[in-house]
Amino acid sequence: MVLRKAVHSLLSTIIVGLTSVYVKTDSLLYEDEKNDAKLKAACLLDVWGESCSIVARQYKLSPRESEVLLLLSTGRNTERISELLCISMHTVKTHTYHIYQKIGISSQQQIIDMIEANIKPIKAGRQCLYLSGNKALLCGVSQ
């Protein structure tokens, strides 16, 4: 339960950053399109977070290692993870080392690839459904 709350909190932080950047960079969007973009970003991050949870459970990561995994999978560096989790950079490096050892990988890109591999897109016409565990996101597909 604590892990789920922590992941939700981290995802909320990332969602706020992503949606504000998206809305600021495209001022031509109508208000309902802006809200739709925020919802899609939130849903996609929810699916991404579920994929991270699957990997964390599969490799028996600790709750803190799971939080670090989520942030690493979104491209965050050691310094930023340290700030977000209020822990030292050395502690982040230690958690990262343990994650790499438990999973059997050697780079952040391999983490991202592993998380992406758990998200299965199913395309049907102009719609696309992304599945990960018990989470799903339905999006329109651009031509």
C-alpha cells in the first residue's frame, strides 16, 4: 500500500510537469483538447507505472528500489532522483546498483526497454489500446 501511494505521488509529480509543458508549447489547442491531453498523459503514466510495478514485483525490488526504478525508467538522472526522493545521491546510486544486479542489466536504457516491453499496444483502425497488467489506455492513432 505504501509503495502504491509513493508511485502515485511520483506519477502525479511527473504528470504535472508533462502536462504543463504540453499545454504551454501548444497554445492553439482548445480547452477541451488540453484537458484531453492531460487525461491521456495521466493514463499513459498510469500504464507506465503499472509496468514498473510488474517489473518490481517480478524481481522482488524493495519499495524504495521500486520508486527509483520508476524514476530511472522515465529518464531521470541520479541528481534529480535524489531531489525528488529526498535522499543522498550516494543512496540513489546504491539503489540503482541493486536494481541492476537484481534485474541483470547494465544500463538505464535497458530499464526503459524492459518497461516498454510490458506495455502491449493493440491497434484497431484509428484507435490504439495500451495494456499493462490491469491498466489500459485508449488513444486515437494519427495517420
